[in-house]
Amino acid sequence: MEVAVRLGIQVGTVKFHARNIREKLHLETREQLIDWRHEREAGGRRRAFAPLAVFTSYFQPALSSAAVVVVGGAAIAAGVLAYAIANSGEPPEYPALPATSEEERDTAATPPSATRTPTASPVPTAAPAPPSLTPPAPESSDDGPAIHFWGDVPEYQQVAVRARTASVVEFFEARYGVRVPDLEVHVGADDAALEDATEDAAGVGISVYRARYVDGLLFVRMDASEYIEHLYFQAIQDHLSQGRGGPRGRVIGPGWLNQGTAMYASQLYQDARGERSLDEAMDSNRRRASYMSGTLAQIASGRSDGPWTDPGGSLAALAAIWLVERGGEGALVDYYRQLGSKGWREAFEGSFGIPHSEVHSAFAAHRAETVAVRRDVSGVVLGPDGEPVEDWRVDIKAYPEGAQHTLVVFEDVARSYHGDFTLRLPDGAYVLLLEATCPGGWGQLGWYGGAGGLITGQEDATRVVVEGESIEGLVIRLPSLPDEKVRQRCSSALRVAVSGVVVGPDGQPRPNVYLSSHDPATATWSHGTFSAADGSFTLSLPAWGAYPFGVDLACDLKGMSTPIDGGEHVIEGDVQLDADGLLVVADEDVAGVIIRLRHALSCSSD
């Protein structure tokens, strides 16, 4: 993967040439290739173009067989690949299900062009695999999807989306023995760019929102990398079912199953990549599904072209996982293989071992054991005059009793715009925190203290106990309206520009570093920005405050990797700092800020 990203080619192409080089040299492993190169260098061939010289003397037959790839307009021989491979890690290995049919075949690929004006990039079509309870060996193709970019997509994001797409294709091929041919990925800088992409590729303007799959075409906004694997599994569904579609060409069968399996498959990929564990994904599925009051049968029967983001999607994922646990992991794709020759009900029972007519009642029992039921807790927020508070958006956050007060552990939040609110909580005891919110910031108002109004300490807050039924008529009275400090922080007029440069430990500018700043007064993070090619940046921050910075290296499509703590960088320059080293901002713009990284940062290869 690292070699493919560095040279801008497909992972399959690197694998092909790696195997070819080892065969020409009668070597069996990558380690032997490394030893061979070191021996050649020890013999006096250590110079800048040694890989090309070695290639021309040992791989002339490969040259005549077109074993030359084009990268950014420059012809690079397979010898360069040998040099790169010998100096980098190989692509990750994913667990594969047993292979029982076709042998893997090697095929060289020509990488698609990275251009904002798409051009045709035909991909050889592999013969569809016959229905089988055991997935066959990987389909024979080193070709990856053609990837096109629309609008102003930064170069680092183009590299990232190519790497993620190649990783997704490799993961599903290794795990389930399937690769989708003739696939195109269109990445847009914004919604307008994606609309242009759909008009060109699909012949009609389509509303994409963040991500959408349509007949072999993946449309993704550049800030939605987490949907590539979801859409690719939808493409796998269509490919394996051999075009057996229902209305508007969609895969036949229950819509919740199509979305649920795609969601679960994407979570498998993210677990293998180390982005989020499967246990964390399951917890998230259960929590989100607990907001779904309807049954599985009430989920829309037709498959959406894009990933579901509502609680119904998480419920569908839980149902799909439950079915896979019954039928085995192979059932995840075997159902779609069987659709190529059977009706969907027969394919369903053959894959999952349960008639579809029994699914809803059986899953309802499973759901009752694993997914919490939420009750409504409703009431009103009153001002000191006894009238509902309408001039402020007040958020009411419910924390499980005894839980530490943080930004992420609250069980639910209700947003009150006209005084009334409704929380949805599982059975248990909770304490409630009130915050005043408006564009640009927020501030804590206090904890619900019962008839006494608000109090400042969580430990003395009044418990709200939910036991098997909803609660109505809860009254929260504010002793005063949100104070002027919160009102000022909601005003865009009271913000200043903070500008400077990000440099590495060597003092050289660092581009593509994501900066944000934390406002201690409101406990919120500012909208961040990326450092430019020369390391420069500008942030908009509220006036009158002392600010630390959050620093992330832009490694993936969303532009962030592991956050770098304050101990990993220091604020310098002719600026004012407080005793803790935080940047002091008054009511005027601040220039000349230097964010110096203490360590060299790099993106880990996949």
C-alpha cells in the first residue's frame, strides 16, 4: 500500500510487479529481494539510477512485455518498483475465508487518471462467480476502480482517497474472494461538484448529500471517506446478484438487509484498519437503535442508494449481524451469490438458515434482550418570570448517575427553543445539565436541583429516575437568564483573526496540519483550518481569552489522524502567552504565531 500511494498507482500493480521481479530473480520472499539489492549495491552499483540499470540488464524481457507503468507522466520501470518495494512494508494481510474454486491469476493494471474531467477507464470484466455456500478464490484482476475528482480536491486528499479505495478493494477480496469490475469512484469537493459528477457519469443530476451508490458508480464528498467501504459493499451486492434487481434496478429482497449488511461490512473493514473496534461499533449500533421505536418490518422496504444515518440503519445492522451469527460469516455474501439463480426468499433461508417469515418475531425477541427501551422524559424550562425561555436555545443533557461529567458520556440531549423539551432515556437514574447555546459558542447554566432551581455542583443535583414508564411535567426554573458573557461569545462581531505558521522540529514549514483551538471559557473547540503549503494558517477565535491549540496531521480523507497533545508542540513568536503557555487574545487580531512541533509527524502506512 505504501509503495502504491508513493508512486500513485494501484496496489494490484505493485503486487504484480513484485511477484514478477521475484520470479525473474528466482527469489521466493520480499526479504530475499532486499538481500539481493543490498548485494548489488555492495558490488559498486550504488547510485541514483541503480534500479533502472539493474532493470535494463536483468529485466529486458519484462520491458518488451510492457512491464512499464506511467506515473504522473513519467515512465517508471519495474526496477524502480523493485527498489521501492525493497525499502517499504508490504500491503496488509486480511483474514480470508477458505478458497474452493478458481485459482488466483495475475493481471497487470493501468492506473486510472486523476483528473477533474473524467475519461473512460475500462476495466476487464471478470466472469461472475456461481452460487456457492463457500466463497471462491479471489476473482482474477489487479485492476482497481477508476477514480475521478471533481472541483478543488487537495492533492493530499486525492492521495488519501486512492489509498483508502485500494485498501477497501483489497480487504473485501481477501476476506470474501470478490472484486467488483468496471467500478468508478467520483469524489467531489462539495455538493455542486458532485452534482456535476452525476450529470456526467450517470446522465442525470442526482442529489448525493455525502455519499451514494448508483449502478456501478460511487459518489462521495471529499469529507466522507468513511462511506467508501459502505458503498463498495453495495456494489458487491449488485455484482454478486448478477443484476437481479427490483424497482429502479435495486437488489431484490428486504431493504433493511441490503443496508444492514453494507453497514456491518463497513464496520468489519474499520475494525481491520484499526479505526474503530467491532465492539465499539456494536455499542454504537445498540445505542442508536434504541432510539428506533418501530419494528424491523416497518423499515422502508426499498434500499436507499446512500448509507442510512438514522437509527433505522443501526437497527438494520444489528439484524444483519444477528443473521450472520446464525448462518456464519460466509452468509454475508452468499445470500447475494444465490440471488443470481434463486428467488430471494429461497436464497435467504439457504444462507441464514431461517425462513424470512420467522425473522421479524425471532429478531424482536433478540432485540428485547440486547437493545434498551427508551422512555420519554418531558418538561419545560422557565425563566425567573415563570414564563418559558424562548430567546435562547437551551440544551438539557442527561448523565447517568455517577458518570463523570465529560462532553461525550451523556445519555441523551434535548434542545429547547421555546421552553419545552423531551429527553429519551433508558431505565436508570440521571442528573441533568443545562447549557445555553447559540451559533459560535455556549456556556453552562447549572445542574437541575429540583424545586430549588439550578445548582452549580453535579454531586448535589437532583436525581431523575426512569422506571418502566415515561415522565411528564418536569419543570426546570432558571434563577436568571443566560449571562452576558455567553451572549457575547455568540456574537460573530466579537471574534479576532489569529494567524501564523506551523513548523517542524527542524524549523521548516509543515503543510496539511489541521489546527483547532479550545475555548476554556465555554469548553468548546473552534472550527479548525489546515496549514497551507508554506505552513501558514488563520483561525477565527472569540475575543478576550487564553487559548491552547489542537494539532492533527492530515492523513486521511477527512484530514485528521491521531491528535497531537499540547506536550507535542509549543506556541512561540512575538505574541503574549499566559503562565500555562496559552496564547492570550484581546480584542485585536494576532499575527506572528509560531506552532512548533516537537517531533516529526508522519502518516502510518496501511
